[in-house]
Amino acid sequence: MKLFVTRAIAPEALQLLQDAGIEVTQWQEQRELEPEELIGHCMNHHALLVAGKSKIDRQFLSICHHLKVIALHSVGYDNVDVPAATEHGIPIGNTPGVLSAATAETAFLLMMAVSRKAFYMHRRILNGEWGFTAPMDNLGISLQGKTLGIFGLGKIGMEMARKSIAVYDMKVIYHNRHRNEEAEQTYGAEYVSFEELLSRSDVLSVHAGLSSETKEKFNTDAFRKMKKEAIFINAARGGIHNEKDLVTALNNGLIWGAGLDVTNPEPMQPDNPLLTMPTVAVLPHIGSATVETRTAMAEIAARNIIAGLRGERLPHAVNP
Ligand code: DGY
């Protein structure tokens, strides 16, 4: 059986695939594959492992319906038309759980960095502007005892809650499609409406998936309802905020700061005004990028491929 992989992945996962007798071809170039190139490669393979942004849409699936399994090297699956895959009988696997701590760590890092203007201060040092001794200059805001609002309280949001309570004794409120009883019992998290999440959060951290319900949920209307001292964090999907509206909100003082590990669009262009704002910190979608996490993700993806090629139920399938 032959597998095509859209990026180089951890050697531990390649070993698992090799041990299962699967022949692997990895795309080694830095640039993203063009859609036609991806189709061309898939034509000669039985399975596909998608690491990166390749779109697995209805058109792709109708051409590549011979694929026995598609495994994603991500927990998010907004790049896949899951109903279309299901119609073609193609199981889709993802990598939940193993990246929760690393992704929450990234959101936490952004929250801290924004609260103390850390990225901006670093840029000033590079400009030779060391010497910040004036007592009223360069002030950040303390996170101690503040209210953390979580939009989408699943595994990653739970980790963010745990860290924020442990380090800053923050009060956690959340808005979700469903109540999260575990979070309510373990972290005293309080379920609130979306409007209340906006008006009460000192830090509002997004941990939801991208869907038609969450697309550009954070727009001018939402930013206007937030506290003027609030920090907006997004380490989930850039499409959940409207980036032009975010720039305007920060310029007009509707909110205080923002930390983004995901941008809308990606990649963010170097002339984006967010990159020069003192109370903004931006990272290039590195949420799960630790050696340990990426290895664990690749191993899950490999196990999904092996199961799919054997005609077994995937250990982590997103199809119903
Ligand atoms: C994920 O796993 O969904 C990460 O955001 C990588 O895309």
C-alpha cells in the first residue's frame, strides 16, 4: 500500500508506517502543493496524510474517491469537507488530545506577552531604545485575579483555564455550544451567554473550531461590547476573527490588546499594522510546534492511516 504525505513528518511515525509495510512518499519542498499537484500525487497512492493547509474539498474528493483513508496532522479539520468524504466512504482522521497542552501554552504565552507589551519592548531594544526607567512609561496590565473568558471550552480551553488559575488565580467564565460540567466542577468555570462573555472578560481567549457558526464571530460588533482594557487572544483559527475589525478596534481603543497565533488570512503580511502595535503579539501558527507534540501528532496520524488501510475503524475519526 502507498501513502502520500504533504510535508515531512516525525521519523517515529515513518517507522510505524514502514513496520506496517506501507510505502511512504513525502513532499519535501517548502512551498505548499498546488491543488492539481496534490491530485496528481494522490492518483498513484492509496492513502493521504495531510500536514498543512491543503484543501480537501468536494471536488478533490470526487476525483480522488479511490483513497482508502485521509489522516490529518492536526486536530482542526476545517480544511476538509467531512460530509463529502463520508459520502465517498473515505474515513478522515485527526489528532485530538496530544496538542492541548502545547496549544494552551501558546495562548498563555501570548496573554502574558501582551499584558506586558513584551514583543514591542523587544523591538525597542533592537532599535537601541533601552533605558526604560520613567515610572509611568511602558506600563502593562496585571493579570492577577482577573477574569478569563474562554470561547470554546474543550480540551485546549481546559488547559488554558488550568494554567491561568494556577499562575494568576484567574476567575474563568466560558461560552460554548454545550455546558462543560468537568470544567465547572474542576475549575469553577461559569457558563455565560456570548454577550456576557464579551462584557465580563478581562482576557478573552478563543479555543473553538472554525465553522459557519464561529466564522468572524469576533468583529466590530463584538469588540465594541468588550471592556476597553480587555485582551483578545486567538490560538485557534484566524477565521474566527475579522482582522480589519480587530485593527480598527485596537486603533480606536475599543479593546486594549491582542495576541494571535493564527491570523486572517495566513500568512500575515509583514506590513500588517498589527505587527507594530505596542499591545499586540503575533506568532506564526506555532500552537502545537514542540518536538514532543508534533511527534505524538504524527504517530496518531500514522495509526489512523494504518487502521484505514486495513479497513478498520480509525482510532480518531471525525466522520460520524
Ligand atoms: C491543529 O492541530 O489544528 C493546529 O492548529 C495545526 O493546524
